[in-house]
Amino acid sequence: MNSIFYAYYDSRSFSFDAIGTDERSAAQTLIDGLNKHREQYNLESDWYYKDDIQVREMKFDECYRDRDEL
């Protein structure tokens, strides 16, 4: 494995992050976390915008600035 996949979502009040071995697992882990947050705060089921979820491949032994590789 030379990389991981980093998913993130920023809401007005919180930032959410998840890591997976592939793009799909990172996104699903993040969605699971967003749903857990929804339950904790008693939010509507559509409180976040699925299209705003971002997933990036992150390579080991690389430096990133603002989530972009230098």
C-alpha cells in the first residue's frame, strides 16, 4: 500500500475527516460518521450535502499543503 484515501466534509460548525484504504471506504466511513453526528445532535436526515464530501488520495512519504501535494 503506497497511499491512503482521506475523506472530509466541512459544515458551519464542524470539520469531519475519515481515512480508508480506497476511495469508497473513506467516503463510506465519513458518511457513517456524519450519520452518527446526526443522531447525537438530533438533526434531520438530510442535514449535510453529500455532493460536498471530498475524497483525496494521500501518498505516504509526501508533504501536503492545504490538502494538495507540494
